[in-house]
Amino acid sequence: MFRRTFWFTAGAAAGVWATTKVNSKLKQLTPESLAAQAANKAVDAGHRLKDFALDVRAGMIQREEQLGEVLGTRAPAGPELPAQRPPRAIGHPDHTHDTYSYNSYNRNEDH
């Protein structure tokens, strides 16, 4: 009789354990859970990419300092980037030669 009770209890416990495992896996496979997992992985990948870019930038600065010592040029090395130039206008800066500025460009006239 104890044998039957033992095996009945063991079977019931195994059934409860299997049911909870299956339910937890089903919850992990819902669209909301999959979307949250994908978002978390994307955020983690972004952090790893940022760390990689910072490591590359630090290596670039170190290498520029080494090259500056070897070549005898001492460029200011730092994490900041050099100032960017303002974008240059296409064409001439005065635009006084443009006599057809009041007409719009029609691409259909080219064909």
C-alpha cells in the first residue's frame, strides 16, 4: 500500500512539475514576451556596440599619439572630434549670375 501511495505521489508531483514547465515555456512564447526579449537583446547589442566604438576611439587616440611622437608632430589628442566645417553651398556663393531663379526645374523637360 505504501508503494502505491509513493508512486501515486511521485506521479502527481511529476505531473505538476511538467505542467508548470510547459506553462512557463508557453508564456515565454507569447508575442508580447518575444517582443520584450527582442527589445532587450537589441538594447544589449547597442550597449556592446557603443563600448566597442569607445574602445576603438581610445585605440585611435593612442595610436595618433604614438605616430605624433614618431613623426615629431604633436596634434592635440583627446576624445573630442575636430570642429567640422560648415557645409559649402553648391555653385557660386554670390548667385548673381542665376537669371532663371524664378523658374522651377521641370524634370520632364529633359526627356
